[in-house]
Amino acid sequence: MRHKILPIALAAALLAGCATVTNPVSGRKELTVMDERSEVAEGRKAHDEVLKEYGAYPNPGLQAYVNEIGQRLARQSHRSNLAWHFTVLDSPEINAFALPGGYVYVTRGLMAYLESEADLAGVIGHEIGHVTARHGAQRATRQQTAGLGVLAATILGAVLESRGVSGATDLAGSLSQGVAAGYIASYSREQELQADKLGAEYLMRINYDPKNMVDVIRVLKSQEQFAADTARAEGRNPPAQGGWLASHPSNDKRLQDIVQIAGQYKGKYDDEGRARYLQAIDGMTFGESREQGVTRGRHFYHEPLGIALTAPDGWSVKNTPEVVALINAAGDAGLLVHVAPPGAGKTHEEIIRNVFRPEQGRTERLALGSFPATHFAGVGRNSQGRTQGVEVTVVTGPAGQNFLLIYGARDTRALQRARGQLKEAESSFRALTGADIAAARPWVLKTKPYRRGSFSQLARTSPLPGNAEQQLRLINGVYAGGEPPPGQLVKVVE
């Protein structure tokens, strides 16, 4: 959860009529609702919203490194005339995406699992391919035919579908305008294949082996396998994948396709830049950042906001840019913690009235630790004008910041079953103590020379929860087996 909750809420009118443009990749004429000028304009508008939603990773050196690789690729692309922008987002999600007009993003979460400069170039080259082939504009044209606004189809779709809007964010959907993006289709199989072919071509043009794109897909497949193995070990069903794993589907088929594509390129290529890449990411935040708040087991700490929460025994904490959710084991109830929207009101009563528009119910004054709070239970009216049950506590926390603690549940029975633990979760809201601040220190990636069989040794001193040895294997590209040569630098988490 960020200090300031600003979900993407872009409004755009339908563009009147269609223009005919020549696709820079295929050379064919195509009807479009978004010519190049419109692509650039919409991408520029959406860029600010992306930065509000995710935040740029605050490391100028790393930003410059990624931008330099991106610009080299872009200069060799089919649309070198565009003013290209490459940004590392401050997000632990494993994700990369592009917006129309030359705006490309990669998360530090994805970068943590890549092994080389050439791997990173493969990710960026693929996303450049979506832009050069005008896939966003093509999707906008299709979706306008279906009656959706151009910007909703391209910008909200590209950003939030790529994030795999799910879990706690779904529960908080009434507070997030971006959830509508979940109805936007992903890129088609043909578009993904074309972006892969273009990415391979662009890699070859700057003298990186296109086979590095195979390595990237293997990273994604290892992520899927790790998630499935972890779920089975905990007695859960394997989770649906989000991020790049969701918006770039069928990794088995993609792997087959990319192996075939990469095999068409023969030649001598430059060093893949592993040493340069590891130097660039050394010290990079791993997992949640200070600005987002960090989860440590059942505890959540947000140093900039000055607050902490603890989930009841058996519950879990889900931290997203929009909301922090304390979710029960059944996944059918939870407490959603949200910063009160700007302008919602100064008093608790004003906030309840303006955000939830109550029609009937009761309020109760209480205190959460040393903080004044007001609990409301009743019926309100949502943004679509429909009535719905509302149960929420508004609390004024450190520095006078107001928070919404919303009771969420699948149905009334689930709410009643969880009520006692919801109260327990709510009562854990507190100001950070000295011990909390120490626990809130974000993790960072470092590199160390590998000694034979030392993943088990490194795991003993790692702060990673669960099976730390398997997680260290995962971030070093050997989850499926094997080990690095002795003396080779490997990534560790400290």
C-alpha cells in the first residue's frame, strides 16, 4: 500500500471515425482509431498515471542502465522515430508491459529473477515489439467496435490486466476504478508470437543471442512451478498466475515457439553481460519496499505512514498498491485497510458520508490503541447507485492521516463466521514501535561467490520465509536442478 492511494482513473471520449495507417512492421494498411499522434498523446497521459500507481524505482543508476539498453534496442526497431521511454517500476510484481507511443516498463520484481543483460534485453525487446507492431492501437480499434472507450481498452487494459487484478484488489474493487480493466482481453496469441519474433530480431541487431529469450520463458516457467510446489506443500490449490505470467499466457507453447524462432539466428554474439547486470542490480530492493510497506509473516509494517497491523493466527496479509488486506484461511473474509481518499472529509462522519453514502445504520465511537475511531455498520449506496451492506471503521492514525478499515466477505454468513477475528485484526492497528521499525527494514539483493553445495548454507542466514533454499535457487535460475560453478557470483537476499 502506498502513502497516497491513486488508482488509475482515466477518462476518455471515443475517437470519432477511423484513419488508415501503414503498419511499420507488416507494411500493410490497417484501419485504426489511434494513429501515431494519438498513440503518443495517450501514452504520455497514461505515463503519469502509471508512475502514480507503481512509482519509479528511486535508483538513478539503475534507471539509466535500463534506459540505455532500451534505447539501443529501440534504435534498431521498426519505429526508431518515436521518443522512447524506459522505466523501472518500484514493484515486487514479476511484470513488464508497454503503452502506446513508446512507453515501456519493467518491474524490479522481474529484474530480480533475470540472470543477465541479454535476458533483460529480451524482455524489453518483446515489449518494444508490441509497440512497433501497434498492438495497443489494434486492440483499441477492436474494443471500440465492441463499445468500449479507446483509452479504457488500451491504457487500463495494458496496465491493470498485466497486473492480473485479483485477490485483495478484487475485494477492494468498489474503491478502485481500475478493476474495470479486468474485462479487457489480453494480447492475442498471434500478437504475442509476433512480439517474440520482433524481440528476437531486435536482440540480434544489437548483437545479443536471441536464445536469451528462451531463458526468460524458463524463468517464468520456474515461477509457475515454484508457486505450484509451494501451494501443494501448504495443502492449497496452485494459484492462478498474475503479472507477466497471466498476460503472456501458455508458457509451454511460448517456449516451443521461441526455441524455434531463436534457432533461426546463427552467428557469434557478444558476451551476454551477466557481470554488468549483477553489478547493476546489486543492492536493489527485493520484495516490498519501504514506500509500499512490508509484510513479515502475519505482520504488516508501513514506516512512511507510521502504522503496523497483525493478522489473526492462520490469516495472511496481501499488500497491493491500492489496499492492504488481512485475509482469513478460507479466503472468504478479510479486513481491507485503505488510506482515506483525498478530499473525502475532515471528520469521521464526513468520510463515512462521502465515501459510503449511508442510507441507514448505526455508528459507534471507539479507540484503536491510542487512536480515535468510528465504526459504522449499515447500508450504503455504491458508485453505480446500488445499495449494499457496509461495515467500516474510520481511524485517525499518526500525523492525522485517516484510514478506512473495511470489513469484506463473500456473503453474510462468511462475515458472521469471521467477525471475531475481523475485530482482532482491526484492534491490531497501531503506531510503529521501535521493534516494528527494525522489522520493517526492506530486503535487498546482494551478490556472493558460490561455493559448491552452498545454497543450503546461504539459506540458513537468509531472511526469506518458507523454503529459503528453493527461493534462492529460483532467483538464480537453477530451480529445476543443478548448481552454479564454484566461484561464480550468485544472488542472495539480505
